[in-house]
Amino acid sequence: MGRVILKEKMNKKRSFLRTAAAYPHMVWSVLFIVAPLIFVLYYALTEEDASGNFYFSFANITALAGESYLPVFFRSICFAVVATAICLVLAYPLAYFLSKCKVSSQRMLIMLVMLPMWMNLLIRTYSWMNILETNGLINNLLTTIGLPNAKLLGNGAAVVLGMVYNFLPYMIMPIYTVMSKIDSRYLEAAADLGCNGPQTMLRVILPLSASGIISGITMVFVPSVSTFYISQKMGNGRFEMIGDTIERQFMSNYDYHMGATLSLVLMVLIIICLAVMNRFGDEDGGVLV
Amino acid sequence: MKLLSRLYMVLIFVFLYAPLLIMVLFSFNEANSLSNFTGFSLRWYEELFQSEEVLDVLSNTLILALLSAAIATVVGTAAAVGIEKMRTRWLKTAVNTVSNMPMMNPDIVTGISMALLFAFAMKLFHMESIFGFWTVLIAHVTFNLPYVILSVVPKIRQMDRFLPEAALDLGCTPMQSFFKVELPAILPGVLSGFVMALTLSLDDFVISYFNTDGDFQTLPIYIFGMTKRTVTPDIYSLSTLLFAGVLLLLILSNLMQSHAERKEQRIAAAKRRARSGRRG
């Protein structure tokens, strides 16, 4: 009896020791994840007077509804939605074809899909500028075959192209992950029960891959709506997005309070987006890494 | 249909790779141009390695990546061990949710929230500036942590949970049991977490950008500065090198993983043989 109690005591001590292993991480998380997010809220709800003291104010929040910010929000969401939709349209067939490839080549092909993401985003975007600019590759080609130059950079389409190019793999990966797990017997059963190709697609494959679509959408939408480099470069600075505004407030206007307010908006926007998406899909959408 | 699907895949891959190929090609351009390829030369690579600024930035980036990945791996592995053992459900969920936040939040929000913390600390302690190496390091460790935890936790779950208990019963101290029994079992996860953290840290621009001052520059920040001026092909040679580095890391970690898988398979096969041998 005594031995059992002793053993239990030791077990308790051991499991305490083991949970204690997480303490440094917990302290770190509170200091550098939770506290910073609280500071976002704090800065958003305060203003600074001439002597550098903070006082509470809703001025930043009310400024959001003004003319200088509403179009920016609208534009960001529009661009991000369009880019996400195009990504979905491009990625869905690709993911399907990939899942139909030989298993041995699938691993290789998936590596190929992911590889461009390891190139720095700045460079990937810059190299598109090179292709599209006035004396860039495409226009050089047009000149050589005697066609007039086209203005390809600095419009909305270029911004969307930048987003689609940079974030397409984020859409392909989760959809592919889900599709490759679909049991082929379901498809056979559907065929046996009289479904033709499109019907099987619509009634069997599409519902079964919904969770992948959902996580793909969030994984493309979140970076698209918050980007600031792509819109600056591909849009020649003519299409200001939330990210651009935040960057300007921090790096040139030094208005941390307005910058924090905009970040807060971005966060709320994304929480809403995630919540909506979670209602549609279940959790195991497919993890990228 | 088969032909059509092949064609579609080729088209998408061309779309994904064309800009990268152009970048690599023009990094070897002889002329100072990013649109006319005149001939092959290593000129821009040479210029790169003669620039002291670039070498400085390169060493900054590597030191930062190695250090942040190392810290994140140690803290994250310990955290994974602890979190898996937690009995209080809500605490476990809370810890997981909080530590995943940098993964869910857009980079710009993570970057700015930390910048605000540091700005406030600066104000509080009346400091000149704290932005620089240390703030970027803290930021990198923070966004690396969830990825390390995510790659270690599955390995802990896969491990035979009686192993550490057996070690303890045989007289190991908890520390010994961790280092001699558990760590070897979860090592593949720990290593892939480290590599993941390394690549993320090498690649990060947004979070570093908001948490540094003009003096401490990493490669992506330096590249960002370069794209603001008129650009010469050396930016492409720099990114080609960066890409080659990341590629090497990825191949290495893939090899490591498949090596570990093969080893596991061999052990399993040996066990099966031993069992059937006893029976026979």
C-alpha cells in the first residue's frame, strides 16, 4: 500500500516536472504574443498629446469610417477576393490532376509546387515587374516582332497577378492533400450507381474536397488582404491597400496609433473570415507543413 | 483528357517557374540590364562578394537565422514535451491557441504588434532605441516557435509512452530519461523543426522590417532597399544564392526524413523477423 502511494507521489512529481518544461514557452508567449496584441488594442484606443502622454480616445476608430480609409478597405477586400477566386479556379483542376498522377511522381510534383514559395516574395514579385515593365521582356518581344508596346504594369490586373502568382501554391497544397485522401472506391461506387463524369465531380469529389477548399481560401485570402509589397510594386503605388497604409503610418508618418488601429481592423477582418470559413468546413482541412 | 490534363499541369508549372528562371538567367547576364541578355558572365556574383555591405548583411542573416532557430528549437521542444503532458484541458487549449497565433495572424500584424511592444518599452525606460539585432531576434524566435512545436508534437505522440517510464523505473533521473531515451526518439521531429525555423527566418521580410532600425539589416530587408533604387542584376545573383541555400536545406531535410523512415522500416522488419524466428 505504502509503495503504491509512494509511486503515485513520484508520478505526480514527474508529471509536474514535465509540464514545467512548457513554462519558458508560456512565459515567452505571454510576453511576445499576448502582450503585443494587447498593445495593438491599447495604441488603437489612445492618442498622444504634445508632451508624449497617452490619453484614451476613439478618434482613431471614428477616423476609420472617413474617406481616407474606407476606399482602402474596400479595395483590399476586392483585390483579395478576386485573387482568391482566381487561385481557386486555377488550383482546383491542378490539384485534381496531381492526385490522379502516379503515386511515385506525386511526391516530386508536390515538391515542385512548393519550391517557388522558398524564393523570397520580394524577388518573385520583382521578377514579374521585369517581365511586365515598359522596357521589360514582354515589351521587348513585342518590339522585335513589330507590335506596339503595351502598358502592363500599374493596373489592377497586375496587382491581382502578383497575388495569384505568389499565393497559388497555398491554394494547391490543401486541396491536393484532401483530394489524395479520397477513397477511389467512392468514385467507383458513384459510377456504378449511374453518375457520369461531371456528376461524380459535382456530387462526390467536390463535397469531399470542401475542407481543402476552405483552408485554401483562408490561406490565400489572409496574405492577399494584408500584403503591402505586391500592391506597391505591381500597381506602381496607385492602388493603396490596408498593408500599404499601415506601412506608411509606421515607417513615414510615425503615427503608431493610427497604424495600430488599422492593424486591429485587419485582425478583426481576418478573424471574421476564419470564423465564416470554419462554419463551412471541418478542422482537418490539410496542413501545409 | 489525359493529354489535356498534362498540358494544363505543364502550363501551371511554366507560370510558377518562368519568373524564377528569368531571375537565375539574368543573374548571369553580362550587361547591366534585366531585360536584354547579352552574354554569360559571373560579373554580378563577383561584385556581390566584393561588396562589404553585402557580406555584412549575409553574416547578419545567417547569425540571426541560426540563433533564432536554435533558441526556438530548444524552447519549442521543451514546450511540446510539456504541453503533451498537460492534464488541464483548458490550459492546454489556451497554450496551443496562443502559440499558434503568429501562424494565423498576417505577418504585418505580428510584426506591428511586436514593434508596438518594443516602442512602448523604449518609452517606458527612456531609451534611445532598442530596435536592432535583439528585437529582430525576439521576433524571429516568436514566429518560429509554433512551427517547431508542430513538428515535434506528432513525434512525441508516436513514441512508445512507456519508454520514459521504463527508463525512470530503471533508475534514470527525469533529465537522464529525457536526454537518453526520449530525445533520440523524437529527434527527427526536432531536426525538421530546426530546419523549418531556419528557412522561415532566412526568408522573413515583413516582421523583420518593422522590428529593426536602419543599422541592422537582413538579406530580405537589404533586397527591399535595393528594389527601391534602380536595380542592377546583382540583386538577382544575391537571390539566386539565397534560393540555392534554401534549396540545399530542403533537400538535406528531405534526405534526413527519408533516411529516418528507412531506418524505422528496417527496425520494424527486423522485429518481424525476430518474432517469426522465435515462433518457428
